[in-house]
Amino acid sequence: MTVANSIISNNTDGIQNVGFALDYGATANLTVVNSNVGDNDGGGISNEGTEGNATATIFSTAVSGNSAGGVFTSGSGHGFQSLAITNSTVSGNSTYGGIRASGNSYLSVANSTISGNSAADSGGGIYAGGFDASIVNSTISGNSAGTSGGAIYCQGLAQDVSIVNSTISGNSAGTSGGGIYNVSSNLQVATSTISGNSAGSGGASTLMALTAGFKLPVQSLMPAHRAKTSSTSARSLRMDTILAAMMAAVI
């Protein structure tokens, strides 16, 4: 299904893309281009798969003011889901934040702005709780979470999360990680700025809840309990090295 040059607003839900019946090779494909999805009572765009595959591509589109989150991707069983957001704006969405990825989902955000969203629990800007996630050349600002991860909340046992050439600023969380809250993902940040974020407590905890303002060079950020000592991998950066870099670069 393709939605182009359209306005989707004031509906119970915005757009739903659902994949099922994987045994029959079924895949639900959604493309949203040059459109505005806003002010819906439910979520803006939903990409879901239950025992099926679902793929959503969002390009040059605004997703704003939706009451149950901006863009959502999730799946269960044997199916996989992918969500790619490029040259788009996700702003002013509430309850479940701007972008929420969970289950068997892959997430890509590039050249986009994620701002002014709020989540009742975790991940005001982006909740990365599926498989791999990448954020490139994007701005995540002014988002809020009731608990952790004002800008980004990362959680996934088999998950790599990369943030490259991006700015994370002015976000807030009720408890920990006004900028980024990482629970169990392999988090890598390269040439990005994290500044002016705030949290109620636990700014830079052993779970890598990033709150202070600093600019990071190319390096890997991992939770303390997964830090390695091998010198052959960029993912081996020890927690004491990470904290030293953070303190040296605090604005």
C-alpha cells in the first residue's frame, strides 16, 4: 500500500499496516510519502506483524499530534518487521512517544527530527526495544518520558543501537536518562552531541543513563555489566574509560 501527498487526520487511528500468515509468504508493505499524519485519536502509523512480515517506509512525511504515539512497529512469532523513517518529522505525539519499536522489529531513522513527543513510561522520543536500530543525521529534542529515556530508551538482548552525526538535546525523564537510557543493548555513539538533557535522578548510572551535556567521538557505549576487555573490538570500551570521556567533555 502506498500513501502519497495525503492528509490523514482526525481518525480513530491513522494508518495500520499488518502482516500475517507467514506460511503463505505474505508480507505487508507500506510506503508513506510527502504526507501529513496528525491529530488522530489513536496512533499515527502502525506497522505490525503477528506470524507475518511487515515493512513500512516513511519519507518526507510529518507525523504529529497523535494521541497514542507517532509511529509504532512491533511483531511476534516468526515474522519480522522493519521501519525506515527518512527526511521526516515526528513531533508532538503523546502517551507512547514519537517512535516505538518492539518485538521482532528493525528500525532506521535518517535525516529526521523527533521533537516534542511524550511517553507516559519510557522512551519519549524513541523507544528502541526490538532488534537493531540506527539513528543517523537526526535531531532528537524536547521529548519527555515519565520514567526513563527522555530522548531514547534502548532495551534488547540481541540488539545493536547506533547513533551517528546526531544531536540529542533538551530532553527530560522523570527518573533516569534524560538523554539516553540503555538497559542491555550494545549502544554505539559516533560524532554526536548530547547536551542539556535532564532527569529526576540517576543521570549517569551503571546502566548508561546519559543526562549530562557532552560531545562524543567515535566510540562504543555499553552497559557496565556487558563491558569487555578485548583490545580488538570497538565494543570493548570499558566503563571507566567511557565515564572519563564523559567527564572530560562535559559542557
